[in-house]
Amino acid sequence: LNDLANVRVIQAAIGDRVGTAHLAAGDSSLDAHLIETGVGEPVTIDHGVQQLEWPPPDVIKMDVEGHEASALKGMSAVLRDRDPTLLIELHWTKHEVLEILHEYRYAVTALGAFDILSSDTVGHGHIPARHPAKCT
């Protein structure tokens, strides 16, 4: 639509393992989740890059409705080897996500009206994460 030659959109359900599932709607747009007995093919980012010939990502925009930690676990090689910039929408997964990002030495800040990093009552928010080597 925007005539961008350096962007490739890949429509796939991302998780921590390869399998089949479908996205089930919840009570609100924040409550969608994968049901592993359906159709479709969730993949890991690592599997996509290593086996499906996806180009290694430089930037990942993640909105996976509470499955942020699972998606990050499925891209361990990409996080280790490529250090992509991440923009993550958190859905009550802050502590687990920050633990994973800390393991890969990512610098994290809060984004938006609510500082999800300094609040234990706010469960939904956005964080950009960059490897310190890319912060200069």
C-alpha cells in the first residue's frame, strides 16, 4: 500500500514452537488467544528465518495478545545473533518479558501515556526495546 520496497509483511501466528492452531476471539480485543487444536500454522521467528527463508528481521512490531514471552522464546537465535529493535505491546506479561529481554541485554523504556515499567497496577502498555549497541 505504501510502496515500501524494504518491508516484508509475514502473516503468521508466532509462538515458541511450530505446530497448528487458530486464533480465538475473547471477550475483548485484549483477550484473543491461540487454540492449538485448530487450523493454521504458528511458527517461531527462528524457524521462519532458519527454515522458511524469511529475511532476518531488523525491526519486530509485536502485538500477540498476552503471548509476548512465548514469541520472544521462539526468537532466541534472532535476538542473540541479530539484535532486532522491538516494539512490544504488553498484555500483563511485563515481568516475564523484561526477564527475557534482560537476558539478551536489551535496553527497555516505556512508551505512551502510562509508564508500564514503573507501575504494578498497569498491565497493558507499550515498550520499545533496543540492544545497547544500536542505541548510539
